[in-house]
Amino acid sequence: MKKLNKQKIKKENIIIPIIIILILLIAFFIYIIVKKANSKDYSIEEITNFSYFKLYENQKYGVIDSKGNILVPAVYEILEIPNPSKPVFIGYLNKNEKKTEVVNDKNEKILTNYSRSIAYNV
């Protein structure tokens, strides 16, 4: 009986430190993952100069500049200006089919090698 208790105590003396080491390793890896996720280097742009605005004409949308010049004619059912200081506009020709075009301030199609784009207002 004493031999059994000694073997049981030896097993406990081995298992408990292994469990503690495993818990510490898991905690260390979680700490590294969280630290890496929170260390993203980014900056938030503050928009102070609004250069582009939506034009609404004949139930369609286009883009005008701050002087009122039409840059993109009103041909889109929905139009998004993700950043009003940058000349990039996302126009939805048909909102039901999700057919989109990305154009610049010269009404030239840009970003043509994509399947679909969606702008989110945050």
C-alpha cells in the first residue's frame, strides 16, 4: 500500500508541473498573439477639405467638385464617395444586379480587375 501511495505521489509530482508549464505556455502564446494584433501601425486621416460632392439629377447620381463642375455625369442609381478628398468614386449602375464601376474625377474607369466593390460608411 505504501508503494502504491509513493507511485501515486510521484505521478502527481510529475503531472502537476507539466500542467503548470502547459498553462504558462498557452498564456504566453495568447499574450504574443494579442500583442501582435494590437500593434498595427495605422493612422486615421482627418478630412478637412471636401473636394467632391454627390450630384442628384433625374433620379440618378453623379459627382461635382467644390466649384460646381460636373466631373461624373448623373448615371448611377447609387454613388459612394469613400473619401471626399480623393478622386475615387464607386457607382452602382444597377443596384439589383450589384453592377458597379469605380471611376476617377475625369470619369475614367479605374480598378477594373475586381469582381465587386462595396463602400461602407463608418
